[in-house]
Amino acid sequence: MLEFLVEALRAAIPAGTPLLFGTLGEIYVERSGILNLGVEGMMIMGAVTGFSVALTTGNPWLGVLAAAIVGGLLSLIHAFVSITLRGNQVVSGLALTMFGVGLSGLLGRRFIGTPLPAQAKLVGIRIPVLSDLPILGPLFFQFDPLVYISILLVPIMWFILYKTKLGISIRSVGEDPATADAMGVNVFGIRYLCTFIGGVLAGVGGAYLSIVYTPSWIEGMTAGAGWIVIALTIFALWSPLRAILGAYLFGGVKVLQYRLQPLGISPNLLNTLPFILTILVLMAATREVMRRRIGAPSALGLPYSREEK
Amino acid sequence: MQIRLERRLLAPGWVRILTSAISLLLALLSIAVAFYIFGLDPLFAYKKIFIGSFGSLYGLSESLVKAIPLLLCGVGLAIAFKAQFWNIGAEGQLLMGALAATWVALFCPIELPSWAMLPVMFIAGFLAGAIWALIPALLRAKLRVNEVITTLMLVYVATEIVNYLVYGPWKGAREWGFPYSDRFPDSAIIPVISGTRIHYPTLILGLVVAVLAYFLLMRTKWGYEIRVTGDNPRAAEYAGIPYLRIALLVMLISGGLAGVAGVGEVAGIHGRLRYPQGISPGYGFTAIIVAWLAQLNPLVVILTSFLFGGLLVGGDALQVSMNLPVPTIQMFNGAILLFLVGGEILLRYRIVIRKGSQT
């Protein structure tokens, strides 16, 4: 039983890691008042870029870097349309997802069915003594470096958001941009920055899928992960600390899917689990938001312009 | 010299048309640049798309075939978006409609007379699509759950349910292992214009619905309430317009119409239930752009759905001749939509250019 639990948790963490990267990013985006529904598109572009660069250079880190850059650049399209042109953020984000999914298909067509060679994969770190501990070893000390980076990002991003001047600026821009502007905060700058951070992390999350988790390129491989990220951002109540909980919960469901398959349950019906869970989680989170009156950033999704204060 | 943006309430008609046209052109231009960068000849690509879609009688008829589901879904989405209800899940509602029609055609325990078969299938499809859409409407109105995510999640769920059925219990006995259901009986097949695949009853239905939807929106009390809710939710609340009623109304219509589109696809084109991508190459998503390009005017949707029907047909031709992967056409959709949203600043603001400096 214990062995099973350890095994399940061990599998849930890597499965949840792309979601964690994406959610941490989207939390910053939404905290600054921007809603970016383009996560799915940025993630899948991160996946195809990461894979192709890792494959051609043989260096997984270059792949991750390239994915981060591409994710960031794509997010700037959304930033320009929604911040500078004050366009509808729902539609713009959706368009970005369509664009990303389409472009990834075009870019990835040469890589379908190509496996990533061993040296281009990111593998688990083995820390001498710690990795060999029973239970704790496999549970905490045998993951690949990106898992640890994503976990490290959680307290760092929490600290920046709540304990630094930059964090105060981000939150104030998301709550009340007009006042923040009057206090001398650069509303446009902060919003561009946060949207960019969100794109970078979505790109890295995508690269994790194609370089580490299933080291290959499969068309449409994000399979809705970007949309789960949007739901997790609400579930996390826009706090990086709660993001990790949600991400691993969904990682666990993914593991459960594989575990239940041999029992003769249709894989198609099992595939619906994460999406049904997303709706349930969203219902629970929305209730909590209303009960505790800690809503979404007040200015979320609303464009800001000085003339219309 | 100084350039400023000034807010305006209502853009004149010519500005609206011009804005859409320019956005469309810029999107096509930017994709041409993208093609060029990837080593594909953009002129050849666009020629392929145009000749494939509007260049022959066959192409035109195929464009019309693909315009039918876009028209039905697009009209529904125009109404939902008018109320600022973000139904992103027309694709799933379409699939549920297809599923319900299949059930009526193949598995209904009551023996239907053949004259009643198609009407019952259409009603069942409408209801199935509507129910699939009412779940997010209720969740949004009662619990304030974000409808963008719920409608979209239900697309994935519907896709997997259809997959489950065509690979499992509904898999046809005579289909040689393909993920198809058995063929519908003749009474459950929508007639077509001979020599084409245009299932004209569905097309006529779509055209009638577009006109009705226009009148609903512009000439009735419900339409007025939908528009007020979309323009200013707070004002609607003060005016005593219940959000629940509006959410249920717009989702009943848009989900139901998407379901009807699904019936048209299985009973008009394929004659059977197939795997989800075989029924719809993303009509429900493309319809979002169809509605947006029409600036949410149901009558204009007639035009834009035909345009995008053509783009889909041309995209297929391009895909085959240049050996491009299936999702490529999504790139067009995304780019066009991005330019449309970005270009809307011209509808809401007037560009004022003043000579001399002035603050």
C-alpha cells in the first residue's frame, strides 16, 4: 500500500509539472489584470520549439531556453492586442491558442515519430546519499532538474508578489490601475512584463512535456493542459503557494488514468476525468472565492487607458 | 503634430466594413509572410486556396456544404456573444447533436414512421446541444463559474464520449473495423441537391434561423435584454433583467443550433456517426471567427460563414497539394481573429491628428 502511494505520488509530480509552470505564469498575468487564454497555444509552441531545438542541438537546456523565448514572444502578441490596442482579451487569447496550435502543427510535421536521443533528454538527478533513502529518496530526490526549478519558483514567486515593491505594483495594477497610475506605477510596463513572464513559463511547461515527460513531438500533445492551467489559476486563488497543490492534484489524476486502464474501463471515458475534475474544481474554487470574498483581481480583463479614468 | 485616440459611441457603417476588410487582408498578408519564411510559396498557396474553394462549381458547392454548420453555429454564437456569454464550446454541442441524431436513427426503441424520422432527429439534436450548453449556463448564472472554461472542457468530454461510442458500443457491424457507426436507414438521410453534397433542408433551416435571430436580437424585448446585458451588465441588473434568464436563453439557442449543425453533418453528409474529427474539423471553433467577423450580426453571418466555408475547402486543397498537417488551417483562423480583435480599436476610437503641440 505504502509502496503504491509512493509510486503514485512519484508519478504525479512530473505529470503535474507542466501545469505548475503554466499556472505560476498565468497567476502573474492575471494578477496584473490581464486574462491570457492563449496558454494552450503558447504551451504547444513551447513543446514543438523545445523538442526541435533539443533534437538539433542535442542540448535539452537550449531547447528549454528556446521554448521560453518563443512562449514569451507569443505572449507579446496578446499583450499588444489587449494592452496597447485594448482589444477583447477573451477573444485575443483564444485567437492566440488557435494560432499556436496551427503553427505548431506546421513546424512539427518533420518531427512526428522522431524520438529524442538519450543525450538530449533531461534525466533525474541522483544525489549520492539522499537519492538512496527508502521512500524519501524516490519521493524527493530523484527527479529531473526542471521539477526542482518549478518547485523553487513557488516560494520565489510568492515572495516577489507579496513581499517586494514590484509585487505591490503588480497587484495594485491588477486591482486598481487608475490609482496605481496616479501613484507613479507604470501600468503598461507592469502588464507587459507579467504577460511576458506568463508566456515564458507556459513555453517552459510545454518544453517539459516534449523534452522530459514524453520525449517526442506529438501533434496536439498538450491536449487541453493550457485550459486546465486557466482553471488552476482560479483554483489557486491567484496565489503561487496553492498552485502547487492543484498542479499535483491533476498530475495524480493523470496517473490514475493509466492505473485504471488495465481494469477494463474504456480509455476514452477515463480521458474525460481531468476535464470533469476541472469543472468540479472550478465550482469549488468559485464558492470559496465568494465565501471568503477574495475575488479575482478587480481589473481582470479590463483594458486601461488614461483618458477614460 | 499629435495623434490622439478619442472615444466614440457608434462607428459609422463604412468604418465597420472597412475595419473588418483591412483586418482580414492584414491577417492574410501576415500568413503569407509566415509561409515565405517557412519556405512555402505564398502566392501558390493562396492561388490553391482560392481556386480550390471559389474557382469551380464543385469548389463552390463544397464551400456551401461547409458553410452550413458554420452558419448554424455562427448565428448561435453571435447571440451568445452579444450577451457577453463566452460560449467557446459549440464544437462539443455540435457533437452531442450528432450523437443524439444517431441514437434516434439507429437505436431508438420506438419505431418511427419515416416521415417523422428527420424532424425527430433535428429536435433531438437541438435538445442534446442545448442541454450540453445549459450546464455551463446554469453554473455561470447560479454559481458564477467561468463559462469559458466549462464550455471548453465539455468539448473535450463530448469528444471522448463520441470516441467511446464509435470505438465501442456503437461501432458498426458492417464497417470493416473503422470507428464508424452503422449506416443510417434511408429515412434518416437528409436529401441533397443532386450531384453535390449540399443537404439543402439544413441550409434553408440555417438561413431562416439567421433571419429569425436578427429579428429576435433587434426587434423583440428578449433581444433588447440580451443586448443590454452584454453592453452593460450592471445596468441590466438595475433594470431588473435576470441574468439567469438571459444566460439560459442565449445558451439554449446557441447550444441548440450547434446541435442542429451536428445533425446536418451526420445525417446530411456522412450518413453515420464517425470519430469526432471525421464529423467536424473544428466547425464550432471556426464559427467563433465567423460570428466575430460578422460583428455579431446574424444576417452578416450568412456571408462570413460562406467565406469561411471557402477557406476550409481551400485549406483542404492546400493541405493535400503542399502536404501540410491538419491543424495548419487553425493558424489562419487564429491570425484572422487576432487582427480582427486588434483592429476593433478603430471602431471604438477615432484617430485625431492635430497640427502643432498641445497637451
